[in-house]
Amino acid sequence: MNGPPMNSVDPLLSVRDFRLEFDTFDGVYQAIDGVSFDVAPGESIGIVGETGCGKSVTARSIMGLLPSPPARVRGGQILFDGEDMLTVGEERLRQIRGNDIAMIFQDPMTYLNPVFTIGTQLVDVILAQQRAKPRAERMTRRDARDHAVEMLRKVNLPNPERQLENYPYQLSGGMRQRVLIAMALSGRPKLLIADEPTTALDVTIQAQILDLIDELRADFGLSVVMITHDLGVVASVCDRVVVMYAGQIVEDASVARLFDHPAHPYTRGLLASVPHPGRPATSLSGIPGSLPNLLDPPSGCRFHGRCALAGDDCLQPPPNTVLAERHKVACWRAMEGAGAVD
Amino acid sequence: MLRFTLKRAVLMVFMLLGLLAITFTISHIAPSDPAALAAGPDANVEMIERYRVEYGLDRPVYEQFVVYLGRLLTGNWGKSIHTTRMVWDDLLAYFPNTVELVLFSILIAIAIGVPLGVIAAVYQNRPVDHMIRILTVTGVAMPMFWLGLMAQLYFALYLEWFPLGGRIEMMTDPPRDITHLLMVDALLQGQFSTFVEALHHIVLPAVALCFPALASIIRVNRAEMLETLNQDYIVNARAQGLSTFRIVAVYALKNAMLPTMAIIGLRFGWMLGGTVLVETVFDWPGIGLYAVQAAISSDFEPIMGATIVLGFFFMMTNFLIDIIYGVLDPRVRDQV
Ligand SMILES: Nc1ncnc2c1ncn2[C@@H]1O[C@H](COP(=O)(O)OP(=O)(O)OP(=O)(O)O)[C@@H](O)[C@H]1O
Ligand SMILES: [Mg+2]
């Protein structure tokens, strides 16, 4: 009998061959096409890719947050703790949101309700989480308030008691993101999805927020899905990276592997466009061209139109090659030109 | 909040002075020679001069204005020719009826319009939304007096659910005046049957009057809800597991209510001055009827009186809306 290998754990989140499209006036927009990746308990993965490649759509799909219509799931599974998020239904999703999976977003300025105090919003969220629990274990409003203060303290917000009375506009962007993180983690979720949580913030604040997420991750035993187009962020907080291009995953590797042995030409292009001490990014090292039109996606590899190495075989769907234990790539030319990045 | 309120109050005093300056100008300066007008066509120069002195028309304009304000403050608003009573007493008799009617009407419009606006937004482009749209288009397109007449025909004459018109039955003793609002006074004095009777009378005219306001409240609230429901903070609220009801009815609605409040205030002001048709159809003893009768008989003082009262209440409404805005939106409140 062959049991599972000793070191492999069931993934906490397993996205399998997920497909999603949008109905638009111009036609069907095939936003996500066969995306698969796993997140192990306690693991932190990054999803990178240029703007419009489908990172946010993937993230929101995990939580069932995309409005349908226009969004339509065409296939696949999103298994969280064994439950398929695509089929559990709105009622169950609502229990999972906040209690098991939480999300923070790009622009802290707009994700808090402007006409309610921080305290009201935080307490509301905490009380909403209670409905998933048996009656005897539910927090009262008082408890919820105390918990809110405790959460604000955890995210290092000064004067947490006083902040409860403040309105969002009275807080800076960094402080608001801390509030949103406190809100997201108040239900002790197992998975935190962070959709570009630092993009809208000053550089110094960015580092603080990333440190905070890293710290809380250890503290709460969180798994993290960090969405970003900043490979620097990935390097600082992720264990593994998934590279997305035009609604597909082109490469999946541990951070160290990806930076040292990028296999997909697109990944190499991304790495080359990161400014580096001693080798400033030039427009030459960026990737020429732009994302293909997903109303009518190119056949085969979706990157072939921009790829310097493309040939006729690239018009066929690329094979999924396992290059190493934790390194997969979908490309006909996976190893050619490797080492283009020093 | 206190500073905010005070600031609005001061602003309102100035607007009121502006209004009075206008009515003053119309009544004291605009007639080429008010003294000659007052003295009559057959008066000679001497008589006109006497009038000029008697009415203080020989004094500097600002002094006349102060005297005018003093007169208004002491309740001396002149006399009505066609009712032969003091304008102040007339206004006190008629205006509260209009206020009651309009208040009741706007409450109906809010109570129905806000939920319908929300429902239309939540079910955008579904059948419910289309049905609600038919209602709003009807509300805008139907003339109020026609709606009133139809309501009278059907609900009063045919079904006999409601009286045809009037404020209360002829035989009923109205309650003693406290607030001058009949229904409130009846309640205050425990005359419940009078209250119910007055309520019975107010329903049809109030419903007929509310349609245009109802239509705009639904339209504005729907549009605002649609916009609010698309905001990032709604996505966040959903991501945090809040219930749909709480998200729609609390998180989104409070934001959408800001512009909706503005339209409610505006509509309320318009309704105050636009009741005459409904008052005519339902024989409602309100200021609309009073002012129109005064206008028909070229009765000058009541018209000016009605203008001041309506203008004042229009401003009061805007003031109140500002305050509610401040209560609802912390950003407005603090940006004094
Ligand atoms: N509601 C929608 N209707 C139609 N198309 C949509 C909708 N939402 C997203 N899309 C499309 O799906 C694609 C992927 O969008 P997504 O927001 O996931 O990009 P992203 O990778 O997160 O980019 P960014 O880095 O800019 O956040 C985009 O091209 C976008 O136009
Ligand atoms: Mg995005």
C-alpha cells in the first residue's frame, strides 16, 4: 500500500483547473483559463503578473465575491479545507468569509465605509462572525468591543480605544490598512488573501505593513496569498510564487528557485524589469507588447505573441513541465535562454 | 456638531434678512409712489404728503426697513381685504393645515420611496425594477389634480373609504390650538376620535400630493444605491462576512441617504408652495387656497405674508437638511 508521502500535508487551499469568464458588451471575456495552484497550511504564496492578468479576479473568486452576472464560472474547483467554494452557496460562503478566509485590499482609502466609525465597523464584523458559532460561544457586543481594541493593538495602532471613535477620514492610509488588517484577522482566519495591500502606500509604510503581515502570519499561523506585481514584495514575504499571464499560470516555483532559475520567458522578462542595484531597469529589459485580447485569446501559449523565443509549436497549448520538486512551468521553451538574468 | 449647527443657523438668519429685504423692496419701494397709491386716486398733494409722513415713507430707507422688521416681529402683518381679518391670524389659521398636509405627504413619500429605491437598485434591470420605474414615470407624468380627482372618484365616491374633502367633519369641534397642527393638538388633548377623523381626511390629499416627490425620491435613491453598492467598502463588507441585509440597509443606505436627503428637502419646500391644486380639489383649508384667493382679489398684504412664511419654511427645511447631512456624514460636520 502506498500511503501519501510523509512530508506532504493536505493543502489548505487548492484551486484546480479554475475557469471564469465575463459577459461583456463586446463578447465573452475569458479572464481565467485553467488556473491551478495549492496553498499549504502556514504557507505564504505570491501571485505575480502584470496588470489585468487576472490576479484580483482569482482572489475574489476564492471568496465568492465576484458579481454574477457578469462573471460566470466555467469549470474547476476551489477547495478550501475540502469544501468547494464554487458550490457551497452564499449562506455557507458568508460563514467562511471572515471566519476562515479573510481578505485585504489595495486601496485602504476606499475600503472603509466613510460614514461609520472604525469601532462600529470593526464591532459589526466581529459580531457577524459570531453567527457561525454555536450560541453559547458567541461574543456579546461588549466582548466584541474589547476584541476590537485587542485587534487594533495587535496591528500596532496607537491609542486603540480612541481610534474606535474615529472616522476613516481621520486616519492616514497606513493606519487604515492596519484597521483593515485588524478587521480581516479578527475572526482568526486560516487564510489571508492580500490583494496588493501596499501598492497605494508610501514606501516606508509599505515595509511596515509587510512586516506586520509577516509577524501576524507567524502569530496566527496564517496561510497567505499575497497578490502583487512587485517582485520585491514576493521576495520579502513569500515562500512560493505563482506567475500569472493572461488568465493562466505560467510558472509556479519556490521563491529561491524562481529568482535563481526562472524558466518561463515571461518570468524572465518580469525579473529583468525589476530595478536592481548595479543594473537599473531599462525599457529594453521590460517585456515588449501588451496583454492579448482575451475576448479572442490566442491559441496555444498566450504569451507567444510577445515572446522572443516563440516558434510554430507555441501555437499548441504548452506542456506543464515539472522542472524540480517545487518548480513547474508551462512553456515549450522552458529551459532555453535560462540564465538570461544574472 | 455644535459649531456646524451654529454656523448654519447664522447663515440662515442672513438668508432670512435677504428674503425680508426682497419683500420689503416689493412692498415699499417698487410701487413708484407708495404714498400716492395708499392715498388713492382722488387724493391731492397734501393728502399724499400726510400719508407719506404717517407711514414713515419720508424716512431713510434703512429706517423704514427696521420699522418694517419691527412690524413683522410684533405680528402686525397688515390686513386682508378679502377675509377682512389680520393677515397674521389668517396665516395662523391656514398655514398649519398646509404644513400638516405636506409633512404627512412627504412622510408617505419617504416611507415608500426609500425602500422602493433600494429594492429597485438591488434588483436592477429585473422585473421589480421595471415595475417600480413605471410607478416613477407615472408619478412624474400624471398631473396632481387629476390624480386627486381620480382618487376622489374611486376611493371616496365609489368605495366610500375616505371622505371627499375637508379637514374634519363640520360637526366636530376642533381641539384647542396649541401647536396649531390639528392632528398634533388632538393627540395632545387626548381627543383620539378627532385625531382619527383628521387622519382619515388627510390620507387622500396627502397621497395625491406625494406622487411627484415619491417619484424623485425613488429615482435619486435608486441611482445613489447603485453607485454606493459599487463602492469598495461594500466589497470589503462582503469580504468580512456581513449579511446582505446589513450591507444594503445600513452600510450602503446611509451613504445613499445623503443625496436622497437633499432631494427630500427640496421636494418638501416645493410642496409647501405647490399645494394649491390639491387643496382646491380636496377643499383643504391651506395656505395655497388662501394665497390664490388673495392673488385673485389683488389683496396685497396676504400675498406678502404668505411669501414670507413660505420662504421662511423653505429656509428652515434647508437648514434642517443641512443638519441631518451633518449628522449622517462626519466629513461634512467637521469641515466647518
Ligand atoms: N466585472 C468585470 N467585467 C468584465 N471584465 C472584468 C471584470 N472584472 C475584471 N475584468 C477583467 O478581467 C481581467 C483581469 O482583471 P484583474 O482585476 O484580475 O487584474 P489584476 O491582475 O488584478 O490587475 P491589477 O494588477 O491591475 O490589479 C481584466 O482584464 C479586467 O478587464
Ligand atoms: Mg488587481
